[in-house]
Amino acid sequence: MVQTRSCQSLQEIRQEIDAIDAQIAELIGSRNAYVRQAAKFKHTIEEVKDDERMRDVINHARERGIAMGVNPNLMEEVYRLMIEKMVETELAEFQNRGAV
């Protein structure tokens, strides 16, 4: 379960949430940068659209959600959307380098 500090007002809670949202955005940006790099190491579209890897990532996200007390269905939906959009980015990178 995730530990949070005890806030004394709604404003304080919103400030904490805003700070977390900034961290999430930064982490998504970092993840996206690595996804773009990954295209350099892939030789086919099938490698970009690696269904087994996607299943593994989603399963791990669900497991982390359960361990942290977060609805695993929420974790799965967030990761499915993130992966879908990042695969689009990776495909663009892959195609732009002339590998297709």
C-alpha cells in the first residue's frame, strides 16, 4: 500500500496531487524517450508491435496496482492506452529511419 502524508485541507491535497501529476508527466516523457530509442534496435514492424511484451508490461502493471492498493483494471486501462500511443510513436520512428 502506498503511504501518503496526512493533509489538513483540500487545498493541501490538491497541491500534493498536482505535484504527483507533474512527476507522472515527467515519467511518461522519459518512458516515451526510451520507446523512441527502442525503434533503433528493431528490424520489423512485428518487433515494434510485440504482443508478448505488451502482455508482460500490462500484467506487471496489474500486479503493481494490486500490491499498491490500486484497482488493477485502472492500471491495465492506463497502460493499454499509454502503450497504444507509444507504439504509434515507435512505429513513426521506425518508419522515419527508412527501415520499412
